[in-house]
Amino acid sequence: MENFELHDYQKEAAKKLADKHCNYQPIFDLQINQPIPLIQSLVSVTGSGKTAILAQTGKYQSLLPPQTQIKPFLEIAYEDIANFQVPLIYVDTVQKFSVENKESRKIYQLEADKGDKSQKALELNPQGIILSSGTPSYPARLKPYLEKLEKQRHGLITAVSFQRVKARQMVKSKVVLGGYNHPMHEVINEMLGDWQELSKLAAKENLPIPKIIYVCKTNLLELEAKKARQRKRDNPQVPFSQRQAPPILI
């Protein structure tokens, strides 16, 4: 996140999440014979930058043991895992270990992201779990843990005020939708042209600069009309510079 300046509400939410984790005194559960992980919920409206808030927790590396490494899942090497002398935190989605057979949880093996992942996450014996959503709900598997945490009066919810998000123009009170059925580069060029004109009008009227959003397929490649039936997918395991998914190309 070094290339981005986060908004004040994002920094505050990230600090609250980090402080709660650092101040947590684990509750030992005799039934499962292990400590209960601290389960937190980040509640913030869609578009407020929840991913940026979670990534910001890396800024609090000084609170972790010395030599701790924080890496994306795909950058972890065998030597990282084999070295028990260096603490390691890897960051990614539960999709990477969401497989039915525990023995087949191999690095770089991708599986469909489906079903309840809470049980598989708990099998990793995590010290903490953060759920992030605009409309939070808890998997049934986590409710016994939540009840015990609530009895100890742990503040499990970190909520971001919608008004603060709106004040930073992360969400809009008015949205204009337009449907396009043209190649991606043509649509984006047209959108940018419209945005420039709207920005000039907004400046004349002393209004906030408008924002534009292009909704596209996440992993389906942009193909010519005659090849559209192929529905070719992007390969997430190739180097990032070789990826062809629309969001990456943009």
C-alpha cells in the first residue's frame, strides 16, 4: 500500500483491528483443546476500500515479533515454510486451501471457491479471523466461538461510518448506468472522453469531480466476436505481467 494514501477512516479502522488482535488474551477451549481465535468483523459499505483497510494492517509490523515475514501466498517458497526460526504470515483468500481433502492442500493448487470455508479455516488453528462485508453474517460453525468471545466482552465489530465514506467521495448519491456491447478498449475510450467533459462541467459549477466505473468480466478474456463462444479464462498462475484478464489490462 506504499503507493496509495489511505483515507483517515481507513487508517483508523486498520488500527482498531490491529489493536484488538494485539490486546487479545486467548481463551482456551477445553472441548477442542486449543485456544479460541479472535473473530473480528470489519463492517463497511461496498466501495469503501475494505481490502485497503485489511492490507493496512501490514503497517503495524512493529507489533509483530522481530524478523516476521509477510508475503502473498504465491510468493511463499519452500524455504519460508521449512524455516521454523522465522515467523511467517501469508495473506490470501481461503480459496487457496478450500479443498475437501486436507492432505491435498498444496501451494499453487487452486480449487473452486464454494461452500462454507469456516471449518477449513479453523483446521489451520489461526490466532485470528477477520470477516469483511458490507452486510455481515456469521457461519454457523463460528457461532459457538462468538458466544464465548462475547461473554468476555470482546468488541468483535469494527464499523466504518457511511457518512465518513461518503464525505471522501468513495460512494456516490447519484449513479448513471450505461450499457455497452463493444470491445473493452472502445468502451473505456468513450467513458474517458465523457468523464473529461463531465469533469470540466463539474469544475465550472464548483462540484466534486465525478467518478466512473467500468464493470467487466473478472477472469474471462476479451475475445473477438467470432471467438466469443470460446469463453477462454485467464491463467492466474502465470507471471502478473503476462496476465490478460480485463481488470489487470485496465
